[in-house]
Amino acid sequence: MTAPTVIVTGGAGFIGSHSCKALARAGFRPVAVDNLSNGSADAVRWGPLERGSLEDAGFLDAIFRHYRPVGVLHFAALIEAGLSVTEPGRFYRNNVAGTLALTEAMDRAGVTALIFSSTAAVYGNAGGAPIVETQPLIPVNPYGRSKLMVEEILADLAAAGGGLRFTSLRYFNASGADPDGELGERHDPETHLIPLVLQTALGQRPEIRVFGSDYPTLDGTCVRDYVHVSDLAAAHVLALRRLLDGGGNQCLNLGNGRGFSVREVISTVERVTGLPVRCRDGNRRPGDPAILIADATQARNHLGWTPAYPDIEDHVRHAAAWFGRA
């Protein structure tokens, strides 16, 4: 029996490539669709790579016609929140228009199941108690607004009766690396804390800058909810299975429900690698809330999802192994 095919846009990227591996292990055939602007061709190992743009309708139609997928995991997006402030047009064109082009191609092909890679940035500066899905959606930058726009578009398309069914997964801070050492994080430029701290420990950066040391937290630095990339990948597979089994439309948080401060991450890297990390305290960044923690109860209830790697030390250890310093 032929394995059912799943299109994975952005399948050569960090979360997309891990999800391709998880799909293959779950009995699916992942087809990575990526323009390689932010992905790496050598991260595509569990199915074919189709290189092209979501804005190319002919390319998409040919992909759907050739592979006849049962569903789509959609990761392809620009993700740098700071850059979105200075180049908002790129983000709206890529994230919003690209998604609309994808859903139109799905409609032409009769494919109805879509798992959308969203973000906690749709909540804006919400902080304090763990964030639930019913909290106000007030993004503070074009990146977050582009993701919220897509969520609203998907809801409108589904309500229009065309058959689209979707799950939007709002994840917090993706981190870690493949526990088997086959995949890792390679952003250019790198903006995520754990790889930045690891690069500093390894001497690839002179220091790590701590943005704000006077927050109302235990050690004065920001606290964030880190979710392991392999746990994110597992959630996408569960969400896809739910849609294929007839499940309805949902927006769900993905996080551990526990926060770690910047200094806790730095000390964990020092402990795992045995190397010192040079730090320099700087000013707060505008718009950075003190605490962002997810309430992922709904994902647990509806998907049966339980993070396998809730401990930040596992995230750092797997990422350090990817960097060659296990």
C-alpha cells in the first residue's frame, strides 16, 4: 500500500524538516515544497524536494496534480519580527498572499486539510498568567499581524463552504534539535536565544547581549516558554490525523506551560557544554513583555499531545549535539 502523501511547504526549514521526519515515521510520504530562501536542501531526507514559489500557480498545480496529497502542512513564511517592522510589505506578500495562493491551489486540487504554522505573536504583549486561546489577539508587529490575517482568512474560507478544514497551531519559542542528531537549527541571521548562546559558548560570537535585566521576574530577565521542535513536529502529525478523521477547525497553543528566563537558558548552556558564556546587559527591547507562557490544555485535550521534552536541558543538549559539542 502506498503511503499517503502530505505537502509540507517550508519543508527544508527548521520546524518543517523535523515535521517531515515525523510524518515519515507516522506512515506518510512528505513532499517538501520550498524556495530554499531560508531552508537547506540537505535537510530534506524523508521525501522529495520540489523547489519553487507559492506565488507560482502553475508550479503549485503541477505539484498537487502529480502527488495527489491528502493534506498540507504550511510552514513557509518570513519569521523575523524585527525585520517585519522595517519591511512589512515583504511579510504581507509572503505570509498572507502566499498562503492565499496555496489555499487556492488546494481548492483547485480538491485538497481540504491544512495545518497552519501560526505563532504566539498573535497575542501581542499578553503576559502574566499562562496565555489561553480565548485571550485578545492584538499583535504588535507586521509579523504577528500577518499570521493573524492568515488565521482570519482560513476561518472565512472554511465558513464559505468550500470544504477547507484547518488547524492553526500557535507555538511559543521553538527550540532544541532532532534527538537523533540528524537535523538542527540553521537560521541566517540567527535570532533564537539557545543557538545564539551556544554560538557564544563555542567562540563563534564574542558575547550574548541580554535585553533587559530589570524585569519583574526572579532574576530580572525575560521568561519564555520553550517548546522542543520534535514536540512541535509531533503535534502537527496529530493535528493532521485529526483533520483527516473529520475533525473541525481549531486554533491551538503549543507550549510546555513553563517558563525559563534568559539567565536560566545561559546557565543551562554553560552546564551542558562546560564552557563559559560571556554576557553583556543591555536595555529592554520595545514591546518585550516580562513573561510569556502558554496554556496548551486544549492541544492536550483535542490532539492527545504531550511534550516528550519539557526540560530546557534536553533542548540545550540536543542543540549542542547538533553544534558538535554534546
